[in-house]
Amino acid sequence: MGSIVVVLVTVVLGLLADRKWGLLPDPKRLKEAGTSRRLPPPHAPGEAPASALDLSPGDRERLIARMKCTACKVTMSLSGEDAIRYDQRDLRVLRFACSGCGATRSVYVA
């Protein structure tokens, strides 16, 4: 019985403190903040299966030769290639590795 009294007193004191100093966020402000939330930016071309690049074989080779690291701007090398199926399309995933900083990057190609 004593535990219940301690919990009730703690809850009442917490509510009184919230009313005096506003410790908890206001529900109206939370709702307003939630409605103005922006959507994340869409994926850049080739960064996701849904935005896969449609390339000819020559364009594919130029992409492989010119892929730059976003961090250190060093030309990346092709480290692997996988075949996947997404949304009834056969895609290739080109995996790149940076020799400068060790970063990796994947590009989806139709």
C-alpha cells in the first residue's frame, strides 16, 4: 500500500511541476512540428534500384572509368558486380571501392 502512495505522490508532483515549468512538450506544438516535416530527398540516379541508370555498354564503361569518391575525389575502382531483379527488371549492381580513403559505393544499372 505504501508503494502505491509513493507512486501517486510522485505523479502528482510531476504534473504540478509540468504545469508550472512546462517540462513536457506541448501536444499542439508536437502536432504542428509533425505536419511540417519534410520528406527525405529522393535518391540520386543510380543510388537505389528504383532509380537505376539505363546505360549502353559504352556509357557503362565510361561510368566505371570516371567514378569518383564523394569524400576525397579519387577515381574509384570497380570491386565487384552483382545481378539482381527489382520490380520485374534485371539490374546490375556495380560496387566501387576508393583506394584513397577506403569508402565504398554502389551504383544500380539497368
